[in-house]
Amino acid sequence: MGMNETPSANRVHIGFFGLRNAGKSSLVNAVTGQELAVVSDVKGTTTDPVYKAMELLPLGPVMIIDTPGIDDEGALGALRVRRARQVLNKTDVAVLVTDAEIAPDGALCAIEEELVDIFQVKNIPYIIAQNKSDLDNHGVLLSDGQPGVSDTKTRCPPCNSVSSVVKFDSSFQALPVSAKTGLNINTLKEQIAALAAPEASTLRLVGDLIKPLDLVLLVIPIDKAAPKGRLILPQQQMIRDILETGAVAVSVRDFELKDALARLGKPALVITDSQAFAQVSAETPPDVPLTSFSILFARYKGFLDTAVRGVAALESVRDGDKILICEGCTHHRQCDDIGTVKLPRWIREHTGKEPEFCFCSGGDFPEDLSPYTMIIHCGACMLNDREMHYRRRCAEDQKIPFTNYGTTIAHIRGILDRSLAPLR
């Protein structure tokens, strides 16, 4: 991601769903104005979700997601369907793409109706786009761009069920569109924008904790695990929020902290990378507020209380218990990676036990959490609010303690209360 790009987590996620050959990829290309997705008459061309970060007017920064057909078949097809369903957990607005050739009367088959039910259960705003509405019932292009009219019931080949009339609220109707002719594409974008319009948010990463001209000291270790030539996203976002508040952000490496404090005087707040928590806590005077990037992100993402409760499970870990360590993004792991190396080592040292550590990253969050004693998640800077809420609720519903890196490290170092104090 470029330095000036909107982070993925802050983009509206728009998912396109539907049966194979409904024209999802063609419609995505028409909406984006780009050849984003491969288009073919062969069913199942889209084998994995395709993501594209872009600006979609009149909405703004979005993440467009083209998904595999929800009716795919066979063992590989089932995997593709599962990946398509996983996209639902991060979708802010859904577009159900139907095929006017199969159901010119706008009816939905059983599989499509099930999708609508899922949208409603998950409280996902949705639009039904009836693609190929430029054709008559025999696939002939209509000169006026209007859909053909059928007096017969249609049968859905994927699920072999007779289509039924869609049961909409009065505000929901299938929108006739055509990826081929551009029919109602602008209207579709306007409807997506209307459903996706975010409410004004007052949430801040740190801005509500500081005042203009306050000195905020950021401790950022630069070691083998740090990316070359840039800061990671949480650090970028924290600096931006501090500047928007009118406060002063000063960044130092961990081994420079003591000298920086001596020269700069008393800062209003020290924010550290969690890996350096022990050292930073020891070198920061007790009367200087101290917390971490990870703890601030847990608050920002709305699961700090859950994380604080969940970390207590660490004290009852036994040999052989499975601990799931999750990261919201995928990255090249270094020799002393925090998630796969440092955190497990610190947990073994703290508990004196030998639990089994399991790992997941990116979108591969397991649906069945029952094998795990607890879940330790990253700061979730790359996950949008809907997906993080889904993950937290999955753990809550299955009664699995859920916490995050920063909370865990602060607990292990015995400084959790100090780290939470500036947030209270």
C-alpha cells in the first residue's frame, strides 16, 4: 500500500455475489471501468475472491470484491463456495447479481434466496442487480435495452428449483442492468453509494486522549522484523491522528528512549510497540502515561474490553492446550517474528507450560473455534470493523476467550493496569 492510499480497513467493502455465469465479473468490470476480473462463458472462471482497492464515485475509497459462483460443484467447487461465503464477513454492501436470461421476471432460485437470507441475518445492506437485461428470453440483444417479458416459470439449473417471486421490503427491487451495454450501471453505483454512506464517526485512535501541542512520544523499534524503508500501518495512522489533533508527534527507537526523555522533558503520552513494552515501562517515569499501539487499536476496533477479559485465560493454560494466534494480514515472516516466535516464547516462559500454538493469517479465520483454549489476535489494522466484529462474535458465541497481542504482552510483563490507565 502506498503512503497516500486509504488503508484497506478504512474502505467500504463491496462484495458481488451470485451463481456461476450470472455475469458477476462482467458487472464488476462495468462498475469499476477496468478489466479487473477475467470474463469467460465458462462456468467457474472466478476461482478465488478478487480484491481491488479503488475510488468509486460518488462514494469514495472502496474495496471491490468479485467472488466465485455460490453454486460451484465438486470438492474444489465447495472450497470456492466457502471462500465466497467468507467474504460475507467483511462485506459492508452486497450486490446479488442475477441472470435475466434465466429469470426475466426477477425471480430468485433457492440458492439466491438463501443468500438474501444471509444478507438479512448479517445485517448487510444489499442490492439485487438483474444482469443481462439487454437480452430477450432467447439471448437476443434488445435494441431498446429493456428486459424481455416471460409468461412462464423458470427453473434454476444449479439447484433444480422453480424460481419464486422475490420477497422484498417496499424499498428493495431488482435493478435491471447490463454489463454489456452499460444499462443502469451509473444507477447501480449510486444505489451502492446510498447504502454504503457511513455515519459520521467520532472514534479516534488517540486524538481524544491528547490536546493540541501535547508532546506524544512514539517508541518504534527498527529491527530485522521491521519493513525496509517505511513505517508499518499502525504507526502511520497513529502519527496522522496525532497531527490531526494538533499535537506534536516525536518518534524514537527503543534504545533512544532514555536520552529522548531527558532532552524532551515530560511527554503527555508515550506509545510503544508492544515488543518493547518491558524496557519502555522500566525507562518511562511512573507519572508519564504509557500505552501501546496494539492496545489503542483494540480500543479503536471496539474489542478492548473483550481483550482484557480474555487475557485472563492465560493463567489457566495447560500443557497441550491449543492457542490460536491470528494475524489480519499476510506478510513475510522474519527469523524472530512476533506472532510465530516471540509471543509463543513469552507465553511459555510466563506460564511454565507447553501449549500447542496454531496460526492463521489473512482471511483464513476458522469457523470452528472449539479446539482452542484461547485466541490471541493482532491489532487488526488491516481488517475492517465488520470482519473484526465477526471474529470477536464467533469467539464469544463459542465461549472462547479472545484477546490481542498488546494486551497479552502487557499482561505477561505485569504492566496491563498501567497500559490501560491513560484510556480510562
